[in-house]
Amino acid sequence: MSDLKTVYPVPEAFARDALIDKARYDEMYARSINDPDGFWAEQARALDWIRPWDRVKNTDFTGDVSIRWFEGGQINIAQNCLDRHEATRGTKTAIIWEPDDPKAPGRRISYSELAAEVRRFANVLKAQGVAKGDRVTIYLPMVPEAAVAMLACARIGAVHSVVFAGFSPDSLSGRITDCGSTVLITADEGLRGGRKVPLKVNADKALDHCPDVTAVVVVRHTGGDIAMKDGRDIWWHEAMADVSDDCPAEPMDAEDPLFILYTSGSTGKPKGVLHTTAGYLLYAALTHKYVFDIKDDDVYWCTADVGWVTGHSYILYGPLANGATTLMFEGVPTWPDAGRHWEVVDKYGVTIYYTAPTAIRALMREGEAPVKRSSRKSLRLLGSVGEPINPEAWRWYYDVVGDGRCPITDTWWQTETGGLMIAPLPGATDLKPGSATLPLFGVKPVIVDNEGTPLEGACEGNLCIADSWPGQMRSVYGDHERFAQTYFSTFPGMYFTGDGCRRDADGYYWITGRVDDVINVSGHRMGTAEVESALVAHPKVAEAAVVGYPHELKGQGIYAYVTLKSGETPSEALRKELVAWVRNEIGPIATPDLIQWAPGLPKTRSGKIMRRILRKIAANEHEGLGDTSTLADPSVVEDLVGNRMNGN
Ligand code: WT7
């Protein structure tokens, strides 16, 4: 192991043509911190404004917490992502769409075509009564209509809330109700890895609980047989057939809401993360351009789903704002086989490929053969996002996928941050496998101990951000107090990320994972409290405690300790039933990997479940259980250790 390289210098060939080299990064970073107003004003001139701003930054992390950027400015995001490019790159491909089935025809949509479709769909939304400020829920698979729908909302100032197509009817209805949407956009069915996802059926179940939804626009995708409700449901293609493609872009105030995206926290229901207009767009565009070193002839592929923030900022808004060609892939990396991604890379000459460690680990397990079957000569840059990447997967990605030629940009950020926060610039930053490296422009990371004291130099602690950046979330939809409480009260005056982090002697950041009750399953966030409430909703369950544990492929797996009601007996059948129950309540991403029957849970004398102990048992680290003498009944720990489940 000792001869493994730990630092990968910027390849000379890459540095020569890169947008930003080391000296320029240092200079721009210093300016962004010392003179944020000047720095961001300069960067913002790259966008098309309807009205210039009066004030660049007006932010306060104390008290009620108020975050405003570019006040007085007016801008439209769809205009910036589409119309602006029509004159110079109207015929350039904006979106390449690759379907799930490798034999089915894909689509190439030019900037002009996309602009026209967006204007038409904007008129469809208007015809359904959607006006500026109204919320529109989007529950679509990875089809171009998802991009069209999102941009059409942005064009008329409606606020979109995209719900990942893997979520259950219950999760969908909860999100529709929380933001008060009256219009839903969905499809007959989705397709993933050759399997159909019953989206319209799910939507119908969800809408039983959403009386305020008056219109459902349905994309015909698989042609599957579905029910259409008279007076409520309309087909996308029919509605699009008789509208004009003329639709002016609504002038939006810089701080008008753009979208809501629900994400799990350590307590309660998922929060509606609210992002606004100008600052978000600027931050998504700028980070996309510099971190991915975007040139006009790049073919850029981010493998995320539009249902997550990565899809919002780095499939859609960032790339289109930069006039790039962005690839949307409907399928999964391992179907029909583990060579699929590399076939797609060769088919379209992908130059930049951005994926998640969980996908890399899954492909790594299949060996080199499926990779080596492809050329991948077009690739010049690789990216990683979603969770810490283990150095073994990093090196495989670098050596096998990138043939030792392509830098890897490991990007740390969150739904809340809107865009990348800590990541290498490929022409400027030497890489260390497993480290997201250095902060991006305007980002001031601070590592604090549990008392909130900032630590200097090499250290480890809780990761906070000291000051605002333009892409930051502005509020929790409908609950600003929860926003201030969740992110700004633990370490007053700072934004707390919920992540643990180490800084090494070179100033490089190493994210160590969540320090709250959020687990990261395959790069997706799951609140333990959500899984617990799904479990206790089952009639046979008395109590449940859920923790994460190390999982070879997923990064973290979901480990549930379940206490049954008295009179109920544990069985394999019941275990399966509970797993299916949780999938049905939340969605497949919440599937418990392991369920351990717990006659009792370790609690303090005041009745608080001691998760620290449950986490250690799940991770098979019971040597270090620490002091259990404060437990109400220390014997439950022995039982739990003795009956621990073995994962992976
Ligand atoms: C959490 C945010 C926005 C990215 C997609 C997930 C973890 C994300 C990294 C990385 C280490 C990472 C953090 C963060 N995370 N990227 N490159 N290295 N950890 O977005 O669902 O909002 O989750 O994902 O723990 O807090 P999300």
C-alpha cells in the first residue's frame, strides 16, 4: 500500500488549456473573500439582466436570518438558458437524450428547438391557470419533458417542485400538499433498467389525498395503459399541439423563488428547500463552468436524476446557462450490462463525465472488462458527487475509466448550497484521492469543535460556512423559523452543514460524513426519523430505531432495530413484510437493509434512545461502546450485541 500515490498533480496537458490555473484560482479566491461585492458583480455581468441590481450582497446569518443577493435586479432564467443562446448557438445541441433501451432511438434537441418547446409548454401551463408564484409539482422520469417543464415554469415565474420518480404515492402527496401545488406533471410510466415504473398509477393514488390539484398533464412515454380522469387529466402532446410558441419571459426579481426541492433532515418530515432566482443561476453557472472547465465543444454528462439537486444545477441550469451540450440518460449503469455507461460515452463522444461513488463501486465490482470494451478516448475530465469517495474507488475511476489521463473533480455540496462548494478546479488543484480539496469562490469553510470554537490549521470537527454565497437556500418553504433553527442555531452566526470534516496540513478538506441523524444511502439523503415513523406506522411495530452502517456498495446501509408489540412474534415473513412496508410508505431508496428484532432499545433514564450505541453495534464496533451505565436497562445492549445482523 505504501507505494500508492497520494498526490496527483494537475496534468500538464490539462493545465495548458484549462480556464483557470493555480495562480488565477488563488487570485480569484482571495478576491471573492476580501471583496465579495466586487467579485460577484463582475461575475454576474456574464448573465443577461432585464434590470441591473442595486445591491450585490445583503445577508445576515444572525437573528431571523436573511439572505438576499442582487436586490433590485430583474432577470429570467429560461431567457438566460435558452433565448440568449439562440443567436449564437441556435443549432447547437442543448440536450442529448439517451433512452433506457439501448436499441430505442434517442433525441438531440437544439437550443432553438428547446426554446420553442419551453415557450409552448409555458403557454400550456398558463392555459391551466398557472401564474407567477404558483407551485407546480413535477413527477417525471428522465425524459426531456422534465427539462422542458422546469424551464417553462421558470419562464413564467411559476415555482417548480420536482419529486423524484422513485418516491411513493404517500411521499408525493405529502410534497404536493406542503407546497400547495394545483398542477401536477407526470408520465404514463417510467423505464429503468428495462422495468416499468407506474408513475400515473402512483400519481392517482397520491391525488386521492390532494383535492386542490385541478390539472394533471401526462406525458405519453411508454404507451402503457393508464386511466385518464375527465376534466382533470390532459395529455402533454395534445395540449402542446394547439398552443403558440410565443411566450414572453416574465421579468423576475432576483429573490423571487425558482424552485422547492424536498430533502430529509435529522428530524420530522422532509423540508422544502427554497432556492431563488439570480444568485442561484449565477452560482450554478459559474461553478459548472470552472469546475468542469467547460468549453464550447464539450459533451457533458451528469448521470444524476433531475429529481435531485444535482440534476437541477448540473444537468439543467448550470450547463444550459453556459450554452453547453448536456446529456440526459434515462437508464441505469448496470443494464443491460455494466458496459452501458461507456457505450454511451463512445456513442456521443462524451468529454466530461460526472457520477456518484456508489455507481463507481458497483461498476468496479464487475471488473475491468466491461470498461475496456469501450474506447473512452473522448473523456478528458471525471467528476464525483454525493458522498465521500473511498480512495480505492477513486484510483479505479482514475486508472481504469480515465486511463490515468483525466483529472477527477470530487465535488462536495448539498441540496441546501445550490451548487458546488468544495471541489478541485481541474487545471489548478493537485488531487488527493478521497479529498474534495479546496473551497470554491466565495466559500469560507470553518471547522468548529462541539462547543463551536473555530479550529485552526490541521484539525477535525464540524463543518460550517462562515458567510453567504449566492447559491445558498433562502428558506424552508412555509417555515422560515425551521430554516433558522436547523442551519444557524447549532453554531450561531454560521451555516452548519451537518457534516464532519478534517482539514490537513495543506489546507485540504476531507468530508468524514454526516454528524447528525441523516444517513447517506447511495449518495441520497435519508432521515432516520422518516424511516422510523414509517416502521412504527405498521400495526405490529411498537418501537423502532434506525441508524446507518458501513455498506460496501451504498456507502451507508439502513439498519433498523424493531421492537414488536407484545403478543407479536418475529419471523422471516414479518421481516419481509416490514421491508416492503417501508418501500411502499417512502420509496425504494428507504428500503431497510437489515432489521434486527430488539426486545428493548437502549435508553437513558429519561427515555432518550442512545443512538451512539446503536450505531456502534450496527457497525460491529461494540468494543468501543463506551459508558453504558447511564442506561435505564444495560442488559438490552448485551442482547443487541449478541443478535447483531451481518450486512453487505
Ligand atoms: C450530503 C448532501 C448535492 C450533492 C448530492 C447530495 C454528502 C455530497 C459529497 C462529497 C463527501 C458528500 C454530504 C452532504 N456529500 N457530496 N463529494 N464528498 N460527502 O445532496 O442529498 O443534499 O446530500 O451529501 O454528507 O452533506 P444531498
